[in-house]
Amino acid sequence: MQTSDKGDAVVINRGHLSPEEMSGGEAVAMSLCKHWSSAGRHIRQICTAHTPAIWSGFRGKNIEYITSRDAGSCALTAYLRRICSLEFHLPTEPAVIYSASDFLYDVLPAHGLKRRHPRARWYAGIYLIVKMPGVKKLLRSPRNFLGRALTFLGQRLSILLMRSADAVFVLNEADAAEIRTRLKGRVKVCVFPSGVDAAEIAEIQRSNETHDAVYLGAIHPRKGVEDLLRAWAIVVREFPEAKLALAGTGEVKYVGETRALAKSLHLENNALFAGPQKSPAKYALLKAARIMAHPSYEESFAFSILEGMACGLPVVTYDLPAYHAAYTGGIVRVEKGSVEKLAEAIIALLQDEGRRARLSREALDLAARRNQDALTAEFLRKNDFE
């Protein structure tokens, strides 16, 4: 396959554990690839076997998928296996290199390409800064502690390697400040502007199956799914017929644990595990809900919140610093870790139709102002990243 006049873009994107997985980092990769494709670049994406299915709705052209061996559904196993398989058929002279995550299995080959082709521009993505887990987490779950500690150490090593990058992309200014400090000012660090195609989403019809609330995201401990189920048990005392849909995927063992928790809370008829969703079914599901609940403990931006807002959903969240600048309307924030306050906020919003309608309008207005194509083009032009 011939190299375009603009030069190839190599995208290294191997973080998926399922064929339906979607994240804010994935949205950044899609947006960049769409822009580079429209600018005439040929894109070679080094990815998992799941990626072509996830990107089935990608509207760009000139993209080639170079798939690596699927590593199963266990995150730790996937990490170790993917880091050991770094040989790919790559262009002799890429113009642009993009590592879509800070996992070593994405950063190491990008770093190697940059060393072999120093004239190429390497853009590296860091979309969640990992904190070292504390002793309490070790005592509560040694397995989760080990996985988190390895992820923390891997990210620290990745950041060291990124000193040879041309730019690092993050999702909020607080993360940008921390990464600038860690990179000692040697690399340009920029906040990538996340957005959606609100006009396209508006054309999708809502599902016939309605829910009072919906959660969209990974089924993972840091996402607060257990808190949400406990809060929903309180909601059901007030509204016995209230329905919650949980859309997302995760490690098989943890998904099983959350299902068992729902059963122990007697939520068999009130909490639906809808599994992973992608558009248009994802947006049809969101539009059929009254509110979104997203009690995550850690976020850099929370792309799923913006997707919910584009569907007109008011969002109830824990109060995280990343939300303050990104979401200035359409949102209700409560004290992080307080299941009772989370439940109270959900109940209050379900009871107040007028407030719900006002927040819905704010959410739609916010999403309409964040057109991804326009934001990406302006970001790349302003920073001379073309």
C-alpha cells in the first residue's frame, strides 16, 4: 500500500478488552484519525482484534487495521501479553505517530518508532493519571491492589519515555499541570478538547424500553457501580417500580460480583445489566432514560457524561474536580463516596419534572457547543499539529 503525499499516520491503540468497548481516549483517537484522513494521510492503526468492530461507524477513509493477538478478558493478562508482542509491519517513514494510551504496550512501540524516525511527530495520550493505591486497598483486595500498583508503575515508566514525544495530550488542565511537572517542561502538554456530533445523535430515535436512570461506562470498581446499586436500593424504597439500566463491560469476575450485589439488594426487577453498547443502540438507550447516574471516583473528563448530555439527560455524579470546568450545566454533583446523598439527589431529580427539564436543556446546549470535528480542527491548527 502506497504512502500518501501527506505521509502516513501510525496509531498504536491496543487497550481494548472487548469488541464493544468505548472510552474518552478512544473518542480522541477516532477524532484525530478522522481529521488526518480528511487531510489526505493514510492511517495504519496497530490494534487488537476488537478494534475494527468498535470502529465500524468510523466515517473516515484510508485506514488500515494491523491487528495483534487477542489477549482475552483479564486486564492483567492482556497487559503482560501485549507488552511482549511488539513486532509489526510498519511504514518506513511515518509522518505522525500517535500512542492512544499510556499503557507500555502502546508507548514502547511509539517510542521505538520515534527513535528510528526522529523527523516524525509523536503525540502521546494520557487520559487518566493513576494514583498509587493505599494500604486499605491492599487489605481489602490484594489482587486489585497488585493490578493497580502495576498500572501505576507502568504509567510512571511511560511518562519517562514520553520525554522524547513532540506533545502529550490530556483531558483537563489539572492533569496537564501535573504532567508538565513530571516531564520537567521538556514536552508540550495540551488539553485535547472532547466533543460529540450532537446533530448526528439528535437523529437517532429512542428505544421503546424506558428506564428511570442509566449508567454508561466500564463495570469497574473505580466507576462507583457498587455505590450506584446501593443508592438504587434506596431509590426503590421511594419508587418501587424504578428501573436502572447499566450499560458497559468489564472483567468477567467483577461483573459477576456486581450482579451478585444487585441480587443481594433485591434489585432483580429494578436493575438491568444491558451489557456493552455502541451507537446507534447506545444513544437509543440513553434517550429512553430520564436521567444519567455516573458516580465515578476518578475521571479526567468522563466522555460518557457528554454523550448522555447530548441525549438530553441531566447527570448525577460525585463531585470531582475534572467536572468543574468541563460541565458547567446539566449536572448535579454530590459528595464523593456518599451513597445516601447520591440516592437523595437521584430521588429529588426524579420527583421534580421542572428541574429535570431545565437541566436537560442545559445539557443539550452544552453538548451542542462541543462539536468534535470543529474542536479537533481548531486544536490541531492552533498548536501546529497538522
